[in-house]
Amino acid sequence: MTAPVDPSDKFAAYAHPERLVSTAWLQEQLDAGAGSPDLVVVESDEDVLLYETGHIPGSVKIDWHTDLNDPVQRDYIDGAAFARLVGGKGIGRDTTVVIHGDKNNWWAAYALWVFTLFGHEDVRLLDGGRAKWIAEDRAITTDRTEVTPVEYPVVERRDEAVRAFKEDVLAHLGKPLVDVRSAPEYSGERTTAPDYPEEGALRAGHVPTAVNIPWATAAAPDGTFKTREELDAVYRDGAGIGDADEVIAYCRIGERSSHTWFVLQHLLGYENVRNYDGSWTEWGSAVRVPIAVGTEPGEVPAR
Amino acid sequence: MTDTTAVPLPGSLAEIRDDFLELSQQDRLQLLLEFSDELPALPDALRGHEDELERVEECQSPVFITVTVGQDGDAPDVVRMHATAPREAPTTRGFASILAQGLSGLTATEVLAVPADYPLTLGLNEAVSPLRIRGMVGMLGRVQRQVRALVGAAGTLR
């Protein structure tokens, strides 16, 4: 059984209000006794230990790096591994999954995007994430969550709809492309986010024609998503995406751009949005792909 | 510098490594969390001067370190490492705490002989991920560089 939709006015203005829940809504559900297998709260943080320092009672942790990435190949886990992972967290195919995390839900959005690759129907973000929940003095515990594993079907991962590969980006040049990294990464001054470790891209700059809208532009100061009107101003008008049919977003490894993917797909309702997870760590090291440097998007290269 | 390959790992660091290795993956995370909780506050003399400490760029969270050699009543070549990192960054705090506990009290020569890959030997690659462990490798490198600069300036090492 899926949980009811959060009826908040703010969410009603988004294209898909059912993809967000407020802290108050979640509190209400938990107080009413909602839990696995109907509703499971997942925490996904940048810091692998943050969950252990205190988490929403009954919630489980999924780590972007140790759980969702294939340990050998640069890819996501397969259907069997996903079924083992989420089934072991008490998540069934019909479970309402509410994901939240640190840093404006950056990694939470990444986890949600991976759930989407497996076609999990009802997966939502907690608006404002971990920081808002704690700021509102809501319950946090260090008690280990007792999970009753459930059966999750082995579903083949379907990448086409929401995942772009390097060849897709090359074929896409000239259509809306959003680079969600920081300004110095976009212009080519650096290859990693300020304050982040160097993670090996041989060249700096951006994919020609990409506009630069840093991912956190979508977040309000309290870490919640900006309103529909504000987001329209940023992306539809500001980034010139308008009513485009197809959009691709990228960053460095596809995590920050998952956040923007969520905004474009679920809050603004673009039909065909893909996240290029190879992103700059692939593009910036690939042989003979076009690169633009400086603060301007640049031209579509002649073919 | 002489060849350091034959220098055995100092007891403090070997003990921390062995403590991690004898645990299950999940319990290794708990031990890292305990280290995180044990990271001592900065000594009074450094408090309020965080901006003068060195930022560890390899870590994803704001962590600042500094090193003293032969201060606060220590013998002239004894190293102390101090670090500060926010509560919201427990992994980084844990890394700093392991190094602060394992390195403080060693001589400068011993600190400089610690292999650069010590963080990779703690058995945390699976539980924490190699990418994150790189933050601790960077932190160790910065400690060693500070120690080298301090002993070089004072001429206490050889």
C-alpha cells in the first residue's frame, strides 16, 4: 500500500507533488505507526557515518558509494544486488520510500535517481532533508533499526529513460545541456569542486553549449527546494531551457546533477531528462571530445 | 633521510590497525564513530585561531590540523597533532582522531617514517570506500609535511 500524497500548497504547484513530502507530513505518518513494508525512510548522506550519529527512528541507511556503486566496474549495481540491498532494508516493490540526507539532499537525490533506474514506483524526497528535521527538534535516535527483510523482485535496470552516456551527450549537442558544477569548474579553472579532492580529469572546462547553473541554485537557504515560480525563473527562463523536449544534466560523477535532474523531471515536469553520470570525470579525460573553456557556453562543434 | 622501509610501525598505530582488523565491517564503522567522538577539543592556545590551522583539502568536510614538536613540556623531538572538524562530519573527525591518537607522543623521526599508505591498511576500504579513505591519506601527508618543516626549521632532526 502506498502512503497518501502530502497535500502542502507549496508542493501542489510542482509538476509532480507526489515526489516530495514535508517534515510535518513524515512526522504525522510515523506518529500514526506507518512503517515497513508500507513506508520506509532511507537516509543517504555524503558522510558514511552521519546516520550512525543519530537518525530518524526506524529509518535505514543506504550509502551512495558502498551500496549503490558496483565495486569493480564503473556502473551501478545490478537487479539482483539491488533486490538484496533494498529487500534487506524492509523495502518491497510497493513500498513508499522517503529518502533524505545531508547537504540539501544532494546524495538523497542521487539515491532516488538510482531507485528510478530500477523503476521503483513510489520514491519521494523529504523536503529540507536531515538538516531541517534536526533543526525542527524532531526525534533522532542512535538505536539500531530492527528490519524484517522482505522479498524484492529482481528487476532489470533500465537506463535509457533517465541515464545518458557519453555518446548520448555527443548526439545531444545543440539541445539543452546543464552543467551543474561550480563556476570555476565550468570555466576550466579547476577540475573539482572548491574544497573537494582532486579526482582525476585530465582536461578542464565544460561540454560545448552547456549552460552553468550550479546545483544548489535550486535550494532555498533552509535546504528545501525553491518554489515552482522561483525554479521556473532559474531553469525555464534563466537557463533558456524553455519548453524543450530533451534535457541532459551533468556534473563531476553524476551526484550533484541528480539533484538538478530531480528538479527538472519531477518539480518542473520536463518529460525527457537524463543524468549523465560519467560526467566530467569521463568527459574531461576522454579522447577527442570537444571541450569549451571560459564562462561562455560555446558553439556546437562542426562535425 | 635514511632508508625507512625497515622501520617497524609504531606500537600506537599498529594497535589501532589491529583493533580495526579484528572487527566485522559493521563494527569497524562503530569503532570509527568512537574515534570520532574521542577527537579532543583544540587546546586553549589554538581555540579561536582555527583560521591559522592548515585545511586538509583532500577531505570533503572542513577539517583543520596543526602539529607541534617539542612543546607543552614534551621532549624536544616529540610530536603532537591537533585537529578540528564539525560534528556533522563524523567520518572526517574519526580519521583525524585516529591520527591524533596514533601520532601524538611519537618522535618526529617516527612520524616521518609512517608509511603513506597506513590509512589503507585499517580495513576500512569496504565499509567506508577507498575514495573517502583518500582523505585520511591526505591528512597524514600534511601532518608529515608540517613535521618536516618544523624540525627542518629547528634543526632538531639529525
